[in-house]
Amino acid sequence: MKKIKEIAFMLIALVVIIVMGFDIRNLDDQKDILMFVIYTIPIMLLLLYVKKFKYIKPNLFLTLIFLTLGLWSLLTFYVLHDLVILISMILGMGITLLVIFFYRIAKNS
């Protein structure tokens, strides 16, 4: 039941991103939506899988989240050619990198 709720939340988030970020009536945006959905759903499922490492290996978990955000930001920039999206996703990656860094410092001391 928990997996179903997580997948439903991801799909709702995907629909909200599509509705708020794209003009559905525009033909070019329809192609962008298709490309966005094609690569976003596997990345979301990858995040569900990565979540298994959260308590077992927290450093691996944070590193995989960082790499997944990096992949998603590059693909989104490639498909949508929007610099603002790239900058915001790189900021998200930077925050994740800071969390990894401070977690390792706290763990070592």
C-alpha cells in the first residue's frame, strides 16, 4: 500500500509539473511533454529504488540522489533548452552535495 501511495504521489507531481510548466495546446510543448514524461518516469522509479539505501548506506544514498538530480537536470535542459530550469536544478544538486559533505563531517567527528 505504501508503494502505491508513493507512485501516486509521483504521478500527481508529474501532472502538476506538466500542467504548470507547459502549454498543452502548443504542438512544440506537446512534444516536450512526451520527452519529459519518457525520461522522468524511469528517474522517479530509480529514486524509489535508491530509497532502499537510505538507512543501510546513507552516503551511497545521498551520492545516488546527487547523480540522479544531475542526470535529470541535464536531460531537462537538453529537452527544454531552458536555462532557468538548469540553474534551479543545479542549485538543488548543490544543496544535496552540501548535505553529503556535512553528513560526512558529522559522521567523522
